[in-house]
Amino acid sequence: MNHSTQTPFRILAQPPSSSSHRSFSPSTMTVSNGTSTPRAKILATDKISSDGLDILTPHFDVVSRLKLNEDEIVAIIPEYEALLVRSDTQVTSKIINAAGKLTVIARAGVGVDNIDVNAATERGIIVVNSPTGNIAAAAEHTIALLMALARLIPKATASLKAQKWERSKLVGVEVRNKVLGIIGLGKGIPPGKWGG
């Protein structure tokens, strides 16, 4: 499987240049004086798509530890340079303050309300998210819902579960030669940029 070398992550909180920010790069076991340099370690505490992990594993040591509570994360976070989460893990100031090596917290998703961004910034830790990571999936899901509504699939499902067969009431409409539309602004596009 081919993967893009570009990352979908976006920096949300970056410490000022004068802070104690530590650099994070994929150490690829370079050899100096016959000694190997260990690769940077990433801790993933939520379920992450294997496609996403496949991009990271050639360059970093990625460890998945799921369903950890705050104290369990605090106990192991000092070993890691990066923390990768979704929405389940609450990245508290307690966790951040225990992370001596941590340089980046990455949220595989849109929001960062589960991350104490202020605490991370104070410690020189960059916080990033990936707001475009699920665009294709969301678009496909939207099309699926449009088709389901056009063909009355939810109503038909409820009818069948009620042990009814109301075929004539559940035909819906053909999409062919029809225009289906979505009314919504998403992130809020200024009117002057509509359609542009």
C-alpha cells in the first residue's frame, strides 16, 4: 500500500521560539562510533487506524497501549517523545508534567478539547491535530445517508422490525435525473466565498 509522505496534521499550539521546546525527529538508527542511536518512541493510547500506524512505524517505535487510566499513562509517559490520541484519552496537566521527553501531542481527529493545550505550551510541547484526516470517510457517509433517505431505508428498517411489509409505502424516489443537495456551511464559509 502506497502512503503519502505528507502529514494531515496541523499545528494548533506551538511554544514561542524562546521557550524550552525540544526537537522531535525520526532517528533512523544512525551509527556513530559503532553505537546505534535508538529511534524516537511514540505512545498511542487510543485505537488508531492501521493505515496511520503504517506511516509511522518505519521511522519511529510505536507502542499501542489502550484503555489506560491517567495514573497508568503517568507511569509510562516519561519513556516517550510523542503521544498519539483520539478522543478517549484525556491528556491532563498531570500527564504532561510527568512527560520529561515529550515534544509533541498529536490528536488523530479534529478537536483538542481532551488535551490541556495551555499545560503543553508551558512545557514546550507542540499540540497538533488532523482536521482533514476523515474528509473522504465523512463525504462517503453523507452520500450513503442521502441515498438512504431517498429510498426511505430508515423507515423501511423500522417497518420490518415491527414485523410489517409495507412495500408500496416504502418505494421512495429514484435519484436518477434528480438533484440532491446539502444545505450547510461546514466550518462557516463567508458568503463572499460561496462557490468560489
